[in-house]
Amino acid sequence: MIDAELLKMLCCPETHQELRVAEPALVENLNEKIAAGGLKNRAGQPVKEKIDGGLLRADGKFLYAIRQNIPVMLVDEAIPL
């Protein structure tokens, strides 16, 4: 999904921590919450679109969604875990 070389260059835009690809089980769990209308992003807005994957911050506190093979690297769009 995400090219390994691209992943090496990416970091959290807020803390500059490393990112890793989220496990499929986590992505599936988040998509279930999105479908139920129970997931909000960091800005407090409901997440309405299913995610294709995610990049997990090293501390495990936030996930940056991947949609159509493009990581959404905006701090307010991050999903708190």
C-alpha cells in the first residue's frame, strides 16, 4: 500500500515521531466505528469516509488515515486511539 521508501521519509507532522503501517485488524475496527457513526478525528469532527489503511504514530496515540493510497497527514484529521 505505502511504498517503503516513502514511509521512511514520512513522520508525524506534529511531533516528528516515526510512523508505521497500521495492522489490518485496527483498520477494520476503525471502519466499523466509522460505519456506526462513532468515530471522531482530533478536531472533534465525525469521520464519515471509510479508510483504506493507516499510519500509526510511534507512541500509538494517533492514526493518520490512508485513502486511495494517499496518507492524510493533517494534524486535525488524525484519529485518536
